[in-house]
Amino acid sequence: MRQEHRPAVKMLVLAVLAAVALVAAGCGGSDESDDGASTGAAATQEAAATQASETNPAVEEARAAVEAKSQAPTDIGVTEPLKESVRGKKVVFEQCLAPICALIGSQVKDAAQHLGVDVQIISTGATPDTITKAFNAGVAADPDALIGSTIPTVLWSAQAHELKDKGIPIITNATLVDPKDKDAVVAEFYDDQVTASVGVEDANFVIADSDGTAKTVYVFTPEFQGLFPQVDAYRDKLKADCPECSFERLDVKSTDVGKVIPGRVVSYLQQHPDVKYVVFQYGDLATGVPQALKAAGIEGVKLVSSGGGPVNYQYIQAGEQDRDLSLYLDVYGWQIMDATAKAMVGQDVTVPPLPDGWITQDNDDFDAKQQPPFGDPDWKQKFLELWKVST
């Protein structure tokens, strides 16, 4: 059944990590004097970090949380079989411009092929006009179900209720669902509560890694309203559990990925040299940033993201990004398609737990162009067993 909770933001917006100690090299004066000062500064900094850790139990709690998220998930989260065949049915996937939306769409489509379901991908664009046209096209396609990804329902409320009136179920992904549209949505994947939990995990890492002294900046795209709980939860976790930590938000545009954003991050770090953790709302935003930092001579900064993809995995393998809280998108896409299939035949839908975990150099030993390997290699077969009426 759908879970009800408050929306994170109501305002309409266009579209859908140990602080590293830098030991100064001696220059001028006697070598003995400079070495002593440098060593003393490092010792003082280390002592401060140790004291912060010893006096703040939240640091140990954060370490435990990071460890728990450092293992690949093994549970697909679905146990209820599909009771009727959906072969021959049609689904519309309204796809936002962010690359991660395309990755999710491709996995939904892959799952649908096993069910004998046709998936029509419609790009929503990034303006109210293109979004309206995209959802109008979705309604006109007369599908058996529609999946809306990331675009707030306030931008397609009329279409949502038109679909509801036609008895066409709606499933959403990372979408801010307005209260008046709740009755039109059967299942909300990556809802407010899940989104907030990702922000908490980001905060757990920077708290644990820095011994509770992290100076951070959070790179965020306000246009994706459904992701506001993530940055808010990150901020609130630091405020509550890490009094020596700092937080600032750097707002960017999704259309500036790989172009403007790297320069914005470099400029920010040059103006805030004490900031040693850059946390990206989602992995795509980190595109080009490692190269820009290298060109600017900026070192000792850890890059962290969530919901990453091939570019982030390559950065991690190369030691250019510390980690990504990855959503195992293949399993996630199949979860969404499972819920969509059940909605189409009138079964109750329960949104399963998010299949995610930290990808670091310790476990980033897979082909970066592929999805990280799920903890259970037989996960697809488990879905197919549940779908045997269609397959």
C-alpha cells in the first residue's frame, strides 16, 4: 500500500566527506624550526580530531552506519508473485533529462521485455511547456500504466487526474507528489522518506571519515523538488550530530553538468580552502570535476555522490572520487516494473526497500560501464519466478 507523508517542498521550480590534514612544507628559516612547527600543527589537528571522536558518540554511530552500507544488498525486496499475466500491455515512462533517469528507464524497459510489456519512453524536457506536452502525449498514448520520473506532479496534475479517471495507474520515481495528487498515484518509489535517508547516509560518511570535523559543501539542483529532503536531511544530521562540522549548499543546474559545474566547484573551493568534502546530490553532477580540480591544483578534497553511474565508477577506480552511494539501478528498475505490473492487474503494491550501498575502491572492481554487481547473482531469476504467469 502507498505510504502517506508530508511533501518536502511546495514551491514550483522549473524542469525534474577525514577532513584531510595538509601539512605545510617547510620554506625559509631553519629546517629544524619549520619541521617542528609543521609537526606540531599536525599533532594538534590530529589531537583535536581524536578528542572530537571520543566526546561525540555520534561518530561511532556514523561509522557503524557506513560499514552497514558498505556491503552489496542481497534482497530484491519483492516476495509476492504476479497473479495475472500482463503480456501485451503498454506502459509510458516519462523520462527526465538527467542521465540517471535514462538509466532507470532502460532497466524498466529491460524488465518489461521479460513480461511481454511494451514501454514507450517520452522525454519530458526541462520547461513547463515541454513537460505539459510530454504528459499530454502520455495520456494520449492510452497506456495501461504510466511511470513519472522526477517531475513534480504540480506540473502535470491535470494529466495525473485524467489518468486516474481512466483507471490508469501511476507509479512515480523520485517525484514530489503534491497532496492533491496523492490519490492518483499508486506507488511512490524514492519518496520523501527514502530521499531523506540518502542525505543521512551522506552525512554519516563525512562525520565518520573526518572524526566529526568535516567542512563540507553540498552541490544541489533545486529544479528537482523531489530531492529536497536529501539535502535537508544531510544538513540536519550534521547540525544535530556534528557540531564541529560545517555545511553550505551550492546550487547548480542539471543542464550545466560537465560544463559550468566543474568551474563553480573549483571557484567555491578556492574561496573556501578549509572545505575538504564535496557532496553531490547525484552522481552526474560530479562529471568533469576531478579534471577541473587537477587543473586548478586543488588537492586533498574528497568527492562523494549518490545515485552514480559509469562516470563515477571510473573516477573511483582512478582514485579521483572517494565514493558513491549507488543505487543498484538494474534491480531498482525491475522493482519498479514489478510494481507497475501488479498495479495493472489490480494487485496491492508495496514499495520495496531501496537497493543501495557504498561503492569505493575496495569494491569497485567491476566493469565501470556496467551496473555494480548485486549481492545475489540470481536476482533476475527470482523476479522471473515471481512473474512466471507472464514469462
